[in-house]
Amino acid sequence: MSAEFPVRLTPEAVERLSRLLAKDGREGVFVRLGVKGGGCSGMEYVLRLDTRPLEGDLTDEQSGIPLRCDPKSARYLRGSELRYTGNLIGGGFRFENPNASRRCGCGTSFAPKRQSEA
């Protein structure tokens, strides 16, 4: 894992993402991780398959999974872990983010810590 890349994948996330990438099959496809304004807590996580790199993207490859994250999102995600669980209730991908002061019940959005809290 790159020292600069903000998110670490768990083995379960790697396994699931591997299957999703194989099923997608597009040339040059990678996993984009990030955040954007929105959601019920203020910031919403971004997790999608993409083929369009952006200038300035941070890049990494973890266990064969190509990853990209924009620098602005990296500030909010630094030190995070992306987990996956196949549980029927509460299953799916979930970010464990040390930079969140709170998160919504479904785990798709969060409120960032103020700089003095970080």
C-alpha cells in the first residue's frame, strides 16, 4: 500500500471488489474512493467503478485492486479502512473513518471532525 493512499482495504473488501471488477470487464477499470457533500450527516462516501482518471488522483494497488482517490477526499479519508460484509442486515461496503465525528445509521455519510478535533 502506498504511504500516501488514505484507505486500506480489508481482505473481505478485496475479495468482493475483485469479483465486481471481473464482472465489469472494461479495459482500465479501477475503484474510485472519495467523498462529496451531501447525505444525512454532511459528507457522503463515494465508492464506484470508474475508467476516467482525474488529474492529481492518488493511486494505489492493494492485492491487485487498482484504486484512485482525489486529493481533497484523501484529507477526509486518511487512515480509513474499507470493509465488506455479506450480512443480510447492515451488509455491504462500509468505511471505518477515524476522521468522522459522527456517521449516519446506514453508514453512507458522515460528519467530518473539525480541525481542532483531528
